[in-house]
Amino acid sequence: MFEKALDLFEQIDIELGDVTYTIVFNACAKLCNDRAMKIGKKLLAEMPENYRNNNIASTSAIDMLMKFGDVESAERMFRSIKAKGANIYGALMNGYNLNGESWKCFKIFEEMKEKDIIPDEIEWNILIGACSKSGMLHHCQYIVNQIPLNIQNKIRTQNALIDMWGKCGSIEKAKNVFNLVADRDTITYNAMSNNILFHLSFII
């Protein structure tokens, strides 16, 4: 499907709009092959300046670059955007998680706070993912203390927290979150089971 999207893109000869840029960037991000990288980077280089400040198109472009493993270009793109929404920050942080640079997420989070940009559920879950990868309890607690209760009570966030606490060595806190989950799903049970098995492996 994504290859066909690129086939169609290469056939069109009209002025591109933000929707087209977004679709092509997303297709390139999904494919991540040589053709996609060539098309995506060429399209981004030719994208008019006014579209670079379109949060939807820019979010897709940053996501694409991060999927390509081109962290530096994604960072340059991020810095060039004048008015950044939470989704732009989320794309950058998610890219850091994908590319083994999760520690940078905490710096970006502080920038969001300075600019009074409020994370939504997606950004909070990305930050929780960064905590999981860092394995540092003080990072985990620092982030959790700032997550609004209405977000903490969402099952996706609860599942992420269970996984995070387990990976950071706090099985008790993982259990506490597990016990708070009202409608547990397969992911909830898998996250808790994996935590228990992980900790048992150190005991046996």
C-alpha cells in the first residue's frame, strides 16, 4: 500500500499541499527503504518554508527522519519550526526513543514546561517509554509526579507505567498500578507477568 502511495506521488504533476506532504512523509517512514529515503529527503528539501511551520506536515517529516535514523536532520527540522505544538515535541521524543537517545527526552520535556506546552496522553506515554529505557528510578518518579490523574487513569498509560516500573526494578510500584487498573486487558497482564518473570530470573 505504501509503495503504491509513492508510485502515485511520482506520477502527479500538481502543486503539493500539506496533506500530500504528510501522506508521502508517512509512507516513506513506514517503508524506510532506499527508495523511500531518497523520495522523502528530496521532498523535504524542496518543501516550501510555509509548510515547515505546519505542525502536521512537520510532525510527519520529523517522524520520517527519525525512522530513517537521521537524528541530526530531525533536530535541525525541529529547531527551525517557529510555533511548535505538543505533537512536534512528541515526534522528536519518540524518535529519540527509537534511536537509543532516550535521555534527550527529559531535556525536551523541560523545554515544553518552559514554553507552557502541555503534553497529552501520547507525549506522556513517550516520556514513560523514555523512563523505561533509562532504568533510573528518580527519572521515573519525577515524570510520574507530573502526569495528571486523568491521564494516569487511562489504560494505555497504566500499562506503560506497569512496564516502566518493572524495567526500573520496582515490582511493588508496578503491582500498585496493576491493582488500580479497572479494565485489565491482555497488555496489562502481559506487562505484569513479564515483570514478575524478569525479577524471578534474578532470584532463581
